[in-house]
Amino acid sequence: MNDRLDLASRCAQALFDRDAASQGLGMRLLASGPGTARVGMSVRADMLQGHGTCHGGFLFALADSAFAFACNSHNDATVAQGCSIEYIAPAFLDDALTAECTELSRGKRTGTYDVRIENQHGKLIALFRGKSYQVRGSVLEPETLK
């Protein structure tokens, strides 16, 4: 297996395993690679707001999680420096959402990532852009890299 792909997969899985928030929302890590991640989530009744559509905060959380797994895929501990989201279309009860994150740029300390959220029909629900900042440390413990 490609070493970079293996490292990215291991980083994403380790981060997901420690991410109680994403797991609590029913998110699933579907795929990961160097600078990329795909995360799924089904819209539950407790995620609906007063108009009967998925609350934007849950859409943001889904995109933010995909962003986190992608920007940490190089095994450098990385956090969000800033994020924005554009809500394009509503998501409804039982929609199966997929957030796909792609790395646009990555420098010594910062990176830029885009996330597309689509429903099960491929309809665009939201667009998210995240800026990352590398902090000290790594995702995986050094002894697990052997």
C-alpha cells in the first residue's frame, strides 16, 4: 500500500476514534487520503430546526469534521484557524449526507480546504471553506509509526 495513503488513513481513523462529537452525531468516516476525507451522516429528527429542515449547525459540524480529518492526514496536529459555510439547499429528515473535503493548499503552518456537502441524490447542500493551522505535535504517537 502507498505509504502516504496508509499514513493518511491511520491518522483519520485515530482522530475519528477519539472524536466523541462526530460519533455522537452518527457520523461515519467513509474514506480518507492525503489531504482528503469523506464523511457521512444521516439527518435525524433531533437535527431538525423549526422549519422542518436540518439545522445549519449540524451541516457545519459535518463539514468541519471532514475538514479536520483531511487537514490532519499528514500526521501533523492541525486545528481550524477559520471557517465559513454557504448553505445552498435544505437537507431533510432521513437524508444521507456526504461531506467531501479536498486540500487546496498546504504550507509550513497553514492550509486551505474546501468541503462539499451533498445529499443521497448528489444535490449540493452546502459549501464550506476551512483554513487550518498546524500546532505542535502529531496525530499518531511515534511508537505507532513503526
